Amino acid sequence: MSVKTESVYTGEFLVSEGNNTISRELVPLAANLTMKPGTVVGKESATGAFKPLDPGASDGTETAAGILYAAKVTDASGGDGVIIARLAEVVDSLLIWPAGITDEQKATAVDQLAGLDIILRSE
């Protein structure tokens, strides 16, 4: 029998969020991206577009600014997507972090998310 592995579903990483949609924000996304729900994102200073967190960058995306709510693929012109921007509890193990992120960089990003009132919880 073959084994199937399911990816994270839209919003599956959420434990709780604020009433109505106070936790969510519709934001511009950078061009040519393929992202899954739970991707930790940063915001480019120059363009205001969001893309995956990059701790080694110096364009604003080195700072955690939210978590992508639903899978999103953008084309050359970018697109819009929904992020969890504030007031939420999330499952740490379901978040998608950049490849090669160090423990220190992750701790910094967790602190930045906590500054947005996004709290990580263990399962």
C-alpha cells in the first residue's frame, strides 16, 4: 500500500485568531512566488510587497511580518494574498520557515511575530 502525505491546508496552522477577520490582512505579494499556507513572510521596504522571510536579506524581508493564510502562486506581476498579521495563536510545527534558518534567526523571528501578537504554540 502506498503512503500519501498531505500538505498543510488553508489556515490549518491556526489555533485561534481574533473575532471576525481582525487577524487577517489582504496584502500585495511579490512576483513569481509559490508559497504554502503557514509560510512566515516579510515585507520588502521598497515595494511594500510581501514574500517569504529571508533572515539574510537587508530589504525588509529579514523581519517577520506575518504568516501566509492560504497557498498562493504569483506571476510576473505579483498578486494579492491574505496573511495573519496580528492577534493569533499558531502551531509552531506547521509553520514554514526558510531553508537553513538558524536557531538564533528563528528565535528573532518568533520575537518579531510576538510583537504582532502572533504567538507560537506547541501541538
